[in-house]
Amino acid sequence: MSVLVRDATPADAAVIADIYNPYVTESTATFDTHPVDTADRIEWLAARDARHPVVVAESDGKVVGWGSLSPWGTRPAWHRTAEVSTYVAPDHRGGGVGLALMEALLQRAREVGHHVVIAQIVGGNDSSLALAERTGFEHVGVLREVGDKFGRFHDLVLVQQILS
């Protein structure tokens, strides 16, 4: 499968929400608990900057995944650290979309001068942990039982990659 990664536009907001919402309502891959809508994603996209882009992955002209770099914390000394997130449509998982998104986002992080990229992955999410390892992330810790979703507590695995 051929995958093209490009910057997201407001026209992608609905499909970004459609891809994200099953992760919210059916999985622990995100600790969000309320689905988002198109208007929310348009506003979210408008608030992004060049250092914290959102990208989408297209296959055969259809958006099948998205990813983002987000600020890590609010304190000024964290300005060269970003958090990476990727989400792939269920019918395209395992086909290289996540890898294409992650590689593109790591390249963007380098280009805009980030020093470290961090990912937060729920314990037991073996496919995301494998993607992180495959793309050069190092396991740096586990926060025990910090997520309360679906009536259970979940661990959060922290991984990071030092870019420069």
C-alpha cells in the first residue's frame, strides 16, 4: 500500500474526528473519554503552529490516519520537547500507515528544532509499543495506574527519542 503523508487542513477535520473517536469510545489508546466533532477539530487545527503540526496519511486519495506533535508541558524550558501521537483507521492498521506517520513526524520534529520527542502509550498497547521501538524510541518509565477508563486503572508507558 502506498501512503502519502501531508499537512492536515481544515477540510480534514471530519475524517480526523472519525478516525479518533473509536479510540476514545472503544479503546484505552487515548485517555480522552468524550468524542470530538468536526467543529472541535477545526478549532484544534487552527490553534496549531509550525512546531506542532498535524499531518494526515492518505492511501488511494483517502485519509486513513493522522498524527501530531504537541507541546510537552507548559513551562518554558520544555520548548524543545514535543509529544507525538498517531491514529490509524481500523481497516488500515498493520499496513504501514502508523510507520509512515511516525517517520514523517520525527522528520518534522528535527526540522523545527525539537530536541526530544516523547510518546505516552497505555500499558498493553503492544502495536504502539512495537512502533515506538521500531522507530528508535527508548522505554524510560511507567506511570502506574494513572488512567481511569472503562472502570479500570491503566498504566502509562513513557518512551522518548533524543533527536540531536
